[in-house]
Amino acid sequence: MTSTATPAPTSALAHPDAALRAAQPGEATIDRIAHVALSSVVLPLATPISDAKVLTGRQKPMTEVVFLVAEITTEGGHTGIGFSYSKRAGGPGQFAHASEIGPVLVGEDPSDIAKIWTKLTWAGASVGRSGLATQAIAAYDVALWDLKAKRAGLPLAKLLGSHRDSVRTYNTSGGFLHTPIEQVIENAGASLANGIGAIKLKVGQPDWRTDIARVTAVREALDPDVPLMVDANQQWDRATAMRMGRIFESFDLVWIEEPLDAYDAEGHANLARSLDTPIATGEMLTSVAEHMRLIEVGAADIVQPDAPRIGGITPFLKLAALAEHKQLEIAPHFAMEIHLHLAAAYPIEPWVEHFDWLAPLFDEHLETRDGRMYVSDRPGLGFTLSEQARAWTVATAEFGRRP
Ligand SMILES: [Mg+2]
């Protein structure tokens, strides 16, 4: 060291504005994870939610969503927040698994996200590399990406390398099966007025004519240019899906979502080959390996990965590379607070699903305008946990020491 004018990296790291100025040489490799906090947050839903899985008797109406929230703090004072989630069941299991494997994070360099993902996976390898175990890892992985982007002073989309500053967005929450059609049409109008560009309707009624009547009513109520999608939530058999798909061809839908069981790759592939309307699926899959099977056989024209469900942003990026290789569109499922950034960084024009359910959990909100959702200029994911989220916290765990 020949210059005394260069500040020592350690003192620069401790500065509260460290993320706002350029890193010093070597600084990026010297920080360590000091403290990890886990929270289980139960978000109540205003109305019990029903899709086709409820009408076929396979699931009860959904009344809450349970979030696994991870907050990571480094010795240098950098922080990251991430989350995973579960619906109807699995929240305590995700929390328990994350609590067991979480201590391996302490002392790791937070920049080594791929290494940490692998370490967390091996810490819990006995229970597998998909499903609940992977979803427990997702909360940590998302927090580490949030931390890395915050430290760089960049929105996550910019850190990954954006293709656009906004993403086409569509509404789902107004078109569930429990909602009377008059209300669905009113909800659609409100969504469009709020800058959301397209409307998705749930289908899969016991009487298929009800599906046709509802989609027809919405199609006729809205401007013909408004894009429409339908979502059967896996509840048709192959013959019904083909018949419904052929009937729906004249509706010029953007896609038909989950017409079949999530793991019926051949059935989806046959539909995708046979219909002009694009087939979308993938939200229920819980690993990149499961997605690979669908992509390999051409099961989906539009892939719908869910970063929290497949283990976080690290595996999502691997999946995105596979999807791009096949020139597929993506329309990530749920969790727009994470997926907006990932969609903005995907080369082929994607869609983001607008769900306002998570709004009470955060102090910040996303902007929608002219049919698109905008990446904010806030660093990282761009969200801080609200007091309401703290109030809905039912369990906590922590590892390490606060710096
Ligand atoms: Mg869906």
C-alpha cells in the first residue's frame, strides 16, 4: 500500500452510506453474514378464495397466506430481506426447515450466493432438492440477492441486467370462481383503470357452459383490445382440456393456463401442439429439474416459474436461461415484488401477475400505468417490512449476533 489517502476497506464498509458510493478494491470480498432473523407472517385474506381446485373438492377455500421472511445482516451493516410463502399448509414446515439449516449462513460472504445456496441444500439434503425444503432456502436466497443489489445501490433488475424498465402486467385476483360475474366485470374495469393491462379469469366450473358464459360476458364487457387469459388450475382431464381449448380458440386468448395436472408434461405438450392458443403452465413446480422436464417436451408456450417455490432467484435464473434457449415466453407466478425484477431482466417480452394481496406487508408499493408495472429506482427488491407484517408475525428465530 503506497497511498495513505485510500480509506481502509473495513472503515468504509462500516459507513452507513456504504451502498451509495463506489466500492473500494477488495471490499466486495471481505464482508460476512453476522445475523439472520426468520419470521413466520400470517397474512389474512379479505375473502375466502376459490379456484377450480376448490370446486373439485381437492382443496378448501384459501383464507390466508403464510410468509417465511428472512432478514440477513452483515458485519458491514448491509441488510437484505427475502421471502417464501405457502398456501393452505406448509408454513410451519418451511419455517422449521429454514430454522434448522439457517445457522450455516453465519460467517459466509453474502456475495457468494451460489455457494451458499449449495451449502443450504446440502445442510438439508436428506429431505430433498425440491418442495418444502427448497422453498425454505428461497427466503434466504432472495434476501441475499436483495442485499447484493442494495449494496451495489441498484434495483435488483439492474443488477441482473435489465431489458426493460417496465413489464406487461395482468390481474388475477378479480376473476376467481367464487366471484359473481357482475363483480368480476366490475373488478376488471377497476384493474384497467389502475393501469393493469390484461385480465385473467378462472375457469374449471363443474358445468363447462358456465365457463363459456363467464368468459363471453367479460369479453363483451371490455374493450376488444384488452388481452384476456383463462386459468383452469389443473382441473381438466385431457379430453376436456382439448375440447375447451378448441372452444376457446375463437376468444383470441393470450393463453390457457394449467389446463391439466401440473406434472402431465405429455398432455400439456399435446395441447400446445394442437391448439393455436398458447399453453401456460409451471407455477406448481418446485425445482428447476421439474421445469426442465416440461421445457424438454414442449409442454408450455409460456413458462410460469415461481421463484419462492423453486428455491429462490438463483435457480430461477438457471431456469430462465433454459427457457430463453427454447425462445419461450415467461409469466412468473404470484410474488410480483420479486418477479417484476426477474421479468425485467428476461430477454423475451414477459408478463407479471398483479396481486395486491401482499401490499400490507410492505411500506412501499409498485406503480402500474398504461398496462405495465414499473421497476422502481429503490435499491434491491425495493421493499421494507411494514409494522403490519411485524404485527402478523406468529413465530421468530435468529442466528448469529447483530453487528
Ligand atoms: Mg395460475
